[in-house]
Amino acid sequence: MSETPNHAAGSSAKSLLAASNLDTEVGKLAVDMGLVSRKEVDFCREQQKQSSDPNARSLTDLLIENNFITVNQAKRIRQVVADGKASRIPGYEVIREVGKGAMAHVYSARQISLDRVVAVKILPKKMSDNRDFVDRFYKEGKAAAKLSHNNIVQAIDVGESPDGFHYFVMEFVEGKTLYDLMAAPPAGEGKSFSEAEALDIGIQMADALAHAHQRGLIHRDVKPKNIILTPQGVAKLTDLGLARATDDKRAAEMEAGKAYGTPYYISPEQIRGDRDIDFRADIYSLGATLYHLVTGHPPFEGETPAAVMHKHLGQALIPADHVNTALSAGVGEIIDIAMAKRREDRYESTEQMLEDLRLVRQNAAPKYARRIVDFDSLAKIEETGKTVDLVPASASFPSQPFPGVPIMLLYWIAGISLFANIILVVLFILLHK
């Protein structure tokens, strides 16, 4: 059935209006994201107006043609506009995208009721149909809500928007992740951390984890990418997407035999998929994170995630202070004990690790950390080791002729006696000449 002229005109008018609204949204978002200036947007809009066909080229296309944005930046803008994201959540106004993970996008937004900037984590539409992803998303929000600590990103709200977007609102932290700071340019700053800086971060993270562990929560994904550092040096632990309550037996059973975590920092028991994961898994991951901070690379590397995890299970750790010889022995000892293969050989509590970190930061020796010594090897050395005889084997001196008298004293007496006898013999000869 063909359209009537009026209907066709109406459809055309709607298309023009939709395109205009889309360009307006694109322009506003591009400016809010800091990609272009308002003047550059106005320049491109003027080009649109002067074109014989205003719909031939979109504002995004013109921004690219004029080298105001890149193709990848345009894709990001289109994705944000297409999905609606945080702008569709009642009570919040999106500002810009600040992060992107495997499961969600994070935006800075203004909370209208309190006129403050917050972070909004949005689960993509394609994952909203997967009940497991949705459940895990809400578990993260509920886990974060149980915690209140200066070094843990604070949860504010969690819910679902009218058009089906699942969101998690949290404290907005101005800063960069340790991963972004360490990554080589242009992706990151290529920053290397001094021992003092690494210890300060470690102290804050150990304190945050102790708080979580006291409340029965294990983070299970402590790593540089999940630690934000503010310009003031405050470290904030984020992303509780893999957090699990120690008493959640159902989750433990469902996850048995599966490795949850990040290969470079995961504990051996997580790799094996043990059911009874506890706080010591976080201690291991914090130790691995500190290793990366003070040496410039993860403790184990490989061509595949499986190769890296295999090394966590069986390869001996090269001590951090052997890789970076400028480090104090105390830092090496803390990392060694935190990253022990057997969790029974690690710290008995997160508080113990925290105390050791504070001691070493004050240039004192750690109280709990000790180098792991292979006593069997020492025993073997002792059995096979040989001493050098100071006296020829042919000599038949008694080992101790007078028990209780030091043998060196006897040697001195014997020497003096011999010397005295020689003098007497010389005097006898001289007197009888």
C-alpha cells in the first residue's frame, strides 16, 4: 500500500526531527566527554545547514571529517547515545563514560536530588537477558552496601530503569586505576612505584580487606585494575563483582571446580576451584599486586592464561627483592609469605599482614613474615659437608688430654715449656765451654 502525500510528508518530518535530536544529543555528549569544544560542534552544524541535503552527513561524520574526533571516539559516542545508558535512569544525568569492563560500562553522572557527581555502572542490554549476569550484578551492589570504609568505593543505590537497564550507583572517585597508571604510554602513564608508595597502597588495601573479611566477605579479585588511586594518594578498592560471603554454601557448591579471578593475581586455591575459599585468597592476590608494583611486572607471566595459572600452582616465586635489589628485605619477606603456595603458610589473618606492612613502612623489621627455609636441604648439607683438618691426619695428638681444660691453653703451655727447655739447653752448653 502506497503512502499518501500527507503521510509521506509526516514521516519525512519525523525523520528530520529524529535526526536533529540525535545530532543535538551527539554534540552535547561529545562536549561533555571533553572530546570537542562547543565551537567545533557549531562549526559542523553550520556545515550541515549549508549543505544542499542536510541529512546527507550526520554531525558525527562531520566531526570525523574535520579531524575533531577519531573513528573510535565516534563509535563510543554512538554507542552511548544508542543505548541511552545512564540518561534513562530517573534522577540522574549522564556526564561522560569513565570506564569500561567486560560486563559493564561506568559513567560519571549528576545525582539531581543531592546535586553531586556519582558513578553509575550499567549492565549492557545484551547481558540483561542472562539471569546469571543480572544476579551477579545485584550481588555486587549488595556486597558493597555491607561495607563502609574509606578505602572501599561506597555503594549508593542499585535497581532497574523503566526501560530495562540494570544500574548500580556508587561513590565517584577522581583518579586512575593502578593498572592505568602503570600501563605504557599512550594507554597509561608508565609509572613505576617506589617502595614507600607501594607500602602506602598496600597498607590501605590490607586495612580495607580486613574490614571486608571481618564482615564475612572475600573480594576474590584484588588486582591493580580494581584499585583506584586519587591525586591525594588515597587508594580505593572497587569492583566486588566476584565477592562472595564466606557462609554462602550454595554459591560455593555451584562454583566448585571453576576458577574465578584474574590469572596474573589469582591464588592457587581459586585456580583449583576449592569450595572453602577464605580470606587468604585475598592475601595472596594483594601480595601479587604488591609484587607488580615494586618490580614492574606480575609475579608470573606466560603466553596464555592457563600457562600463567600453572605457574601460580607449581613454579617457585622469584623473591621481589631479588628482582628489584633496591627493595628492603622486609618487603620481600611480606610478599613471600603472602604468596605462599599453601595457604596454611600465609598470614593467619589480614590484620597480621597489615601490621607487618606498617612496621616495614616505619623502617622496622616485619613481625610475622619469615623467609621460608628448606630445613631438609640444610640437613643434607650438614650431613655431606666436610671440615678442613688443621692438624695432619698422621699426627696422634689426643683430642682432649685433660678434660675441662681448653685445648688452646694446653698448646700454649706446651709451647712455653718447649721454649724454656731450649733456653736451658743453650745455657748449659755455654756454661760448660
